Amino acid sequence: MTENKYDVLIIGGGISGLSALHFLKQNDSSLKIKLYEADTRLGGTIGTDNIEGFSLDWGPNGFLDREPLTLELVEQLGITDSLERANDNVSNRFILRAGKLRPVPMSPPKFMTSSILPISGRLRVMMEPFAKTRPEGIDESIYDFVKRRIGVQAADYLVQPMVSGVYGGVADRLSLQSCFPIMREMEDDYGSLFKAMIAKAKQAKAKKKKSGSPSGPGGWLTSFKGGLYSVIEQFQKNYNDDISCGMRAKSITKQENSYHVTFEDGTEVTTKHVILATPTYKAADLVTSFSTSLAQSLNSIPYAPISVVCLGYKKDDIQHKLDGFGFLVPKKENLKILGSIWTSSIFENRAPDGMVQFRTMIGGDGDHESINLSDAELIKTIEHDLDSIVGINGKPVLTKIYRWAKGIPQFKIGHAEIMLKLEKELKRQGNVYLTGNAYYGISLNDCIKQSFKIANQITQ
Ligand SMILES: Cc1cc2nc3c(=O)[nH]c(=O)nc-3n(C[C@H](O)[C@H](O)[C@H](O)COP(=O)(O)OP(=O)(O)OC[C@H]3O[C@@H](n4cnc5c(N)ncnc54)[C@H](O)[C@@H]3O)c2cc1C
């Protein structure tokens, strides 16, 4: 048993824990900090495998370059040169309707002439400025919001697939306010999403004129040459002495002005501040000895299961040109898969010459069963669904499955209430902090933002 004293202890070495370590070091290099990771490797859900010339991302495959803080972090880590911007064809996205891939139109005139929705659905979208106002005092679901503003067909065919693609979620269970606060603000500030979009497009145009920035308001999908894991390797390189892997925190007890953390191997550590950068259900186990209220709130944030299934094929075996980002599948189409990303069309060197890579998602909050399928059943299901959409003549030359049983936190109706309770209890306890994708946003950008915020709170 060893006893160490730290200013700050970080538990969890995914992107959230690692970026918290980085920002703390930037703010005050004299702090005595240690990051403990349970696994023998860093990265959490971020990982890249290189198999037979295919480069396969385990979980996240990129981030949107709209968040200056993420780009600053990359710059400070010294790996800006390794950034890889998605190919230009990434704006060709597809949605399945009536069994056919329909291009997602990128402008209002294109929308009106597209086949993405039947004409009645497209006309209903145009009625958006005349939508009913939001019912007062409720945490409206994403589905209800979209149905109210642009109609049921758009909710089913445009928004539900997007929600399952990003959140692995079901649109009528998720809170608009917690998942897409910007939509709610647009409605509040402009009374209409259309008016807000026009105003924002004008602002963006003016800004672009000033800065010459290439990224649109939504940002551009970006990764690193060779896959997303490069960023984790760089954290490891820069902060090796401050990190211990293979160290699972077992319990935390609160003392008068400090926290005492015990690890599975018997190591004991005392720290003034403790940052929990683990999934919520792991953080709940750790805090339960000093705050059952905190543990309860943490346990009330549910997760959806998701499997990422990477399949490699000979290019000649695929009938579709795969000229774009990939496609999403609305629930109404009655297929098992949520969507598929054409990884080798998006980034360079993700498949050997003459081969392609599909990265297909299956599961989500609407399907808690697929995660339990055997490897053979999963692959068969995906081959069947992909074949019906893009036409496949041969068998995959490579298959790799990444299962995430508790994959993506769900910001359900009432999430904002949970967060208020959590914040109140954190304040009452003092010197314990939460970061990760389960609180204010699920993306890598959101994780980094949350870690930046708490690093500043600690060093202010
Ligand atoms: C399949 C999938 C695809 C995604 N795709 C994208 C994407 O393309 N773009 C995007 O922006 N976001 C994406 N996300 C969301 C988000 O980016 C990731 O969830 C993000 O990597 C989460 O990072 P994290 O550090 O908060 O948590 P994690 O990556 O889960 O890391 C938590 C770490 O804590 C460790 N830990 C747990 N318990 C203990 C303990 N007791 N002691 C010590 N350590 C412990 C774990 O081992 C783990 O390493 C995706 C998520 C999933 C699951």
C-alpha cells in the first residue's frame, strides 16, 4: 500500500480526463496532478485498429472543426499537422426512403425539388414560420418540436434518423432543450427556425468575409491521419509521467479538506480536488460513500447500447458509387441498421487500394436486443441490410465488431432537472467535479469544453 498526496486527481483516461489534465497543466504547471485509468490503455471509447491495410475506429471517427477550443488543444499538443479534413464529397449525404437512397438537399430550392420527402411533406416544411408556439413549462421532446414546426413526415424521415445517427436515440424520448439547445434558442429569439437560419447565414457570410474561415456554421468533419487514436497517443507522449494505466479506482471517501481514493490493487491516494471523468454509472459507484444523492442523480442518466460494425469489401463488389458520407435509415423503413458511413470515401487510407470500408451502426435506444446478437448474426444482418441498399455481390474481406453495451448517454426528457440537482450537490460537496459526455453534450468537442470549464474552476 502506497500513500500519495495530490492537488488534483483525475479518474478516467478517455478524451475528457486527458483534456482536463492538459488544461490544468496549461493553467498551472506547479500543480501536483495524477490521472488514473482503469484499462491498460488510454482513450476510453477512442481507439484505432490497423488490420490488413484497413484503419478502423472503435467508437468516434472524427469531430467537427467548428469548436476553436478543440483546434487550440490540438495545436497545444503539437499535432495540427496531423489533422485530416474529410474529403469534399462528405456533403453528399443520403437518407433511405421507400427503400431508395435520397440525397439530402443542401439548400431550400434543392429541398423543394428533391425526393427526400413526398410533396405534401415538403410543403408542410415550408409552413414552418406559421407553426404553433411552444406549449409553456414543458421539456419538449425533439420529435414533438419538429412535428410542431415542420410536420410529422420531416420528423420521421429527416430528424429521427439524424437523432439515431448522432445519439443512438429515439426522438420522442430525448429532450430538445438538452440535446439541441440552439434550436430552442432559435425559436425563442426569432420566432421561426427559417428566420433564424436566414439571420445566421447572413452573420456567417459577414464573418467569413472577415476571417476567410473555410468551415460552415456546422463545421467540417475532421480526424487525424491514421485515425483518431493519434490524439490519444500524443496525450500519452506529452504527459506520460502524470498518467497511470491499469489502475481502477474502487472507492472514494471524503475527509475534512480532501478526498481519499482507494484503487483495486490496494493503492491509496489523497487529493484536494477529484475529477471524475468516467461514465456516470462508474462515477456513481465511486461517490456513493459520501453522497447518495449524487450517486442517484448519476445513475438516473441512461445509456443506449450501440455496435459499430466495420466491413471491408472489394470495391468492384459494390454496385453503388459510395460517392459521399453515407446514409441514415429512418425507423419507418423497418431495417435493423441505423445507418452506414462510407469511411473510405470520407478519409484517405482507411482501406487498401481497390477496397472500401463501411462503418455501420446498429442498436441504439430503440433496439436493446442487437447488442446481444452473436458476431455471425450481427454480420449477417448488416450484410443483408447493406445489400438491399447499395447492392453487394461478394462477401466481406474484413469484419470487425466494436460493441458498446452502455455506449451513448441519453439526454431524455427531464435531463436538465437532473443536471440542476447534480450541480447543486457538487457545490454542496465542494472540490469534486464531473466531466464527460453525459452532462452537457455528447460530442468530443463537448467533452473538451466541459474539461476546460472545470480546469478553470479548479485553478481560478
Ligand atoms: C460508438 C460511438 C461513436 C461515437 N462517435 C463520435 C464521433 O464520431 N464524434 C464525436 O464527437 N463523438 C462521438 N461519440 C461520443 C464521444 O465522443 C465519446 O463518447 C467520447 O470519446 C467520450 O469520452 P470520455 O472521456 O468522456 O469517456 P470514455 O471514453 O468512456 O472514457 C472514460 C474512461 O474512464 C475509465 N474508467 C472507468 N471507470 C474507471 C475507474 N473506476 N477507475 C479508473 N478509470 C476508469 C474507462 O476505462 C475509460 O477509459 C461516439 C461515442 C460512441 C460510443
